[in-house]
Amino acid sequence: MGLGRSLSLRPYWRSIGYILLSWVNSYTSFLIVYLGVISLAFVAGFVHSPMVVANSWFIRQRARAMTVVSAAVPVGGALISPVLAFGVSSIGWRWAAFLSGCIFLIICVPLSFKVRRSPESMGLFRTAIYRGILPGMTRPVKRGSAAGADDDFTAAEAMRTFVFWVLVISMMGRVAAYSTVTVHFVPLMVWKGLTQEESAFLLGAFAFINMVAHFVIGWIADKVNKPGLMTLCHLVCAVALLPLIRDAAPWQLWLFTTVFTFLDASFPVVWATVGDFYGRRYFATIRGMMSFFYMWGSFAGPVFAGAVYDRTESYASVLWTLFAVLALATLLNILLIKPWRQRMVALRGQAMASVH
């Protein structure tokens, strides 16, 4: 199945799910439709498939491309959520769900058929691939061959490398810290002395700054050592936690709110790094294997924080734990700086040799 057709099935089933949602009349039918159709389609086609497309099409600006994909989520939420809210309040949630499904069918499904898996699938081949690594490399290769395909890692090969597990453990720490802070953001700020209204306003600012930070960090990432940038992002986020442990001034809360967005904004850089290390052909499988391991952090972090606060009525221990977790992630990212540099030198050497 081609990637374009595979991608088209996700919005198709999501649209069917929203249409079915408008007809549910019991809690059981709601669970069947929402969990069995909408949620599965949402997870299958959320950011994973577009990330695979970005990794297949871009090399020199891989991080920037993945940043655009990742930033589409908060941008879409900011634009569409008010429209949906207006629809629910004016015509009811059933008609709003039905029209949402119809819009998916009319707009999203046809657009997904336009997606092409790679430059090779359109006959662009090495011209598109290696121009991204070294400008001026435009020598074509035979039809049907994939430039650099022999250098791609399979999922089994990737899992046997040191880099794979360093990335997995680092990402587990990152998602644990970020999920904990986002889930407990308002209670955390209330614990620091803000009112619920002030905390909610700060959370809104956090979401907006996060969207801006995505584009800034993504633009920087394609110009520098990616693991080095990831190291810096994790380090400043860890340091930003420290003032919250004691009495923090309002400016420190704003500084934390601003700086901690770097953790989420750097995540597309992580996937661009994975693409740099392991190539394009098996990226989707490798990403899926990594996700299976690191996503446990997004579950464990908030649950741990809630349990600690219920027992102690304090987030101090939680913040110290998050600091330790991000410090470990920082150290692990440092270990990737030299291997990433060596990998890039090797790829450039192969590209140079291929034109002689």
C-alpha cells in the first residue's frame, strides 16, 4: 500500500468516526465509536505518518520540516477549537460532529492522496537527495534505486546500537518531565501562590510561547549540531525548575513558563536526529519501536506527581525528581554529540564518493 493511500485511510476513518459520533445514544455506543474508531484513527495518523514523510523528503532542512509538522498541532488547535466551540454552542454537538466528519471527507481525504512517499517515487532520485547534503551534487542514479538506501538501518540493526537506547532513555525522561508539568501546571502554579485565573492565563501563554519556540528551535537545529542543541534545551529546562522549589518571584514563574517550552519545541529535533542516524527507509518502524519504550514516561510522570502531592501537599519532591531526570537526559544527549558529527561526516563522504 502506498503511503498516500495509507495516509488517506486515517482521515477517512476519522471522518466516519465523527459522523457515527453524531448518532450515539448511549455511553456504550459512545465508547465504541470514540475509542474504537476515532481514537485509533487519530493515533495511527496523528504526527507519526507526516513525520515519516518529512524524514523521507528532507535532509538538509529535516529538523525544520519536522518542526512544521509538529507545530501544525498547536496551530490547528488554536484555529479550529474556537470554530468547534461556536458550532457546538450554536447548532449542538451532534450537528457539529457530523459536519466535522463531512469536512474531513471533503478536504482531508483528497489532500492525503496527494502525498508522495519520497523523491524517488516522483523520479527525482539523487538530485533531490544529495543536493540536500552537499549543494551541486546532481548526478542521477538508475531508476528504482534509492540513494543512500544501503546506508539505512533496519529496526533490528538500530536497536543493537548504543545510540538507539541513549535516545530512548533521554526521550523517556523528557516526556516524563514535560507531561508532568503540563498536566499539573495549574495546581503547580497555585501551589506557588497564584490564583487559578492567573495560573490559567500563564498556561495559555505557555501554549502560545510553545508554538513560537517550535519554529525558532527548528530553524536553529538545521544550522548546528542537533544533539548539542538538544543538550542545551534539556539543560536550561532543568535549571528553570530550581527556582520553583523555593519561593519564586513572578518573573521567575514567567521565565520558567517561557524556558520550559524548549523541551517540547526540541522534540522535532530529536526525530530529525533519529533520521540523521538511521536514514529514511525504516524510519517509521524505528520511530514506532522508540515510541513503545519512551511513552511510558508520559504515563508514569503525572501519576507519580499526583501521588506525591496527595501525600505531602507539596511539589518540592516532584520538582527535584524532574530536575534529576532532565539532568540525566542532558548527560545522555552529550554522549550523542560526537557520534552525530561522525555520522554526518560519513554521509558527506559517501555523497562525495558517489559523484566520482
